[in-house]
Amino acid sequence: MAEWRINLMESLQDVLDVAPPGTVIRLPAGVFRQTAVIRTPGITLAGAGRDRTAIVFDRCAKALDHVGRPLGTFRSFTLAVTAANVTLRDLTVANDAGDPAQNGQQVALSVLGDNFLMADGGLVSTQDTLFLGPLPPDLILRYRDLLPEALRRPEGLSSRFLGCRIAGSVDFVFGGGSALFDGCELRSVCDGRRVGYVAAPSHALSQTDGFTFRRCRFTAEPSVPPESVYLARPWRDHGLCRFEDCAYGPHIHPAGFDKWGTTHRNETARFYETPGVPGRVDWVN
């Protein structure tokens, strides 16, 4: 297994483009202010610590590309993973565009590669911090002329997040992938709006694994009002979320879950919480 060390002056994308499969790329303490796509399987990016090494950029959905088109949510990422068996350790990926009400969605990490692992890492943004592919089928079709094929792959994908800190405001864990969050902190931040949501799953009915939050802590920065954040709302009809043995701060709304506006997804969404919490909506299992 090859091991490379890079410095803050190097282009992360240039290094990724020539690294052979299975390479461990060690990043020093500091900030890499750039974007990148990991297209090679088996790559590991290892930082010097979650609070010491960061990959940061400020793209947002309403920013324009080189031909004047809005980037949209799914091109706003700081880091995207489109290869299998990629690992991120001991680093943070952030999108600091800010003000999503004005600038639109701002993805920090987009995962469209199978068997992804992030351990002891951090993800920071506001709206749509972490996207876990695949896209819903209707968006795969809608964006066929905007997104490259690697960002529109339809197959199911799996991810694990171990001991990570994930921060955001609205739908900051979203998509249709299968993902385990074990021992993570889900931290709500204030973006100037009055209501927040942690998860927005879009799983198909055929999927039996969705988002599982196990032994996670749901926390908030001090400016987030009490009872203003919902644990999840279904982005598509059959979104699937499980919350197992989690701890919740006072910012979590007693109802726990939202059906997404005027939809009837309370009749189709698959949300589970153990142990049960008094006061939750009657459609959570």
C-alpha cells in the first residue's frame, strides 16, 4: 500500500488524479481551500485531527458555472466521492458559503461511491451538509444534462460514519444511500431561519436499509432556539430512518418528526425510534 504525504501548497485534485488505488494520502494540519473529487477506489485521506486539518470551500447552489448556469445543490460540494472503498480519517470537510436563504444549498461532502467510511471526522455547513447518493429517480432524469454520470449513478450505496461530528441547519443529512452513524454528534447550527431539520431521506420502498443513527448525540449551538429542530422529514415518500439509543438536546421539537409541508408522507415514510419518546408524532414506529 502506497503512502504519500502532501503539503498545503499542493493541489489535492492533482494528487488524487495520479494516486494509484489503495493509496493513503496524509494531509498536514492546516486548511486546504479547494474542491476535489475522489475517483480512484481504495483511497484514504488521513488528516492530523478533526480540529486540525480541513478541506474547505464556499460553493453554493445559486453560484454560476462557467457558462452562466446555477451550480445547483449537487454541484455545490467541497468534496465528492465517486469511487468505492474510500476512507476519510481525522479531518474536516466544510462548506463556508453561508446564508443559505440567500445563497441556496451548500454541500460539504457528496458520497456516490460504495462502502465509504469516515472515522473521527467532521462535516460542517448549513443546508444540505452531507449528501448520500443515489439521487431520487426523478432527479437522475432531470439533471441528465447538468450532472456527469458519476453524480447520477442509480444504484444503492453504503456508508459508515464512526465518531464523527456533522453540523448543519436544514436537511443536513440527505439522500437515498444506506448509512450508519455510530457514536456521532449531529450538531444543529443557526442560519437565521426559525426551523431546522437534521435528516431528509429519499429511499425507495424497495430499500430495507436507510439512515441509522445509533448511540448518537443531537446537540445545538447556543443560538438555536429550543424545540426548533426536527430529527427527520421525508424528502421522498418512503424515506427510511432509524434512531437507536440516541440522546437529544432541548432544541429537538417534542414531536420529533415532520411530514414535509402539505404532503401526506406521514402515511408512507418509515421512521423508527427506540426507545420511544413520549409526545412524538403518532406515525413514528
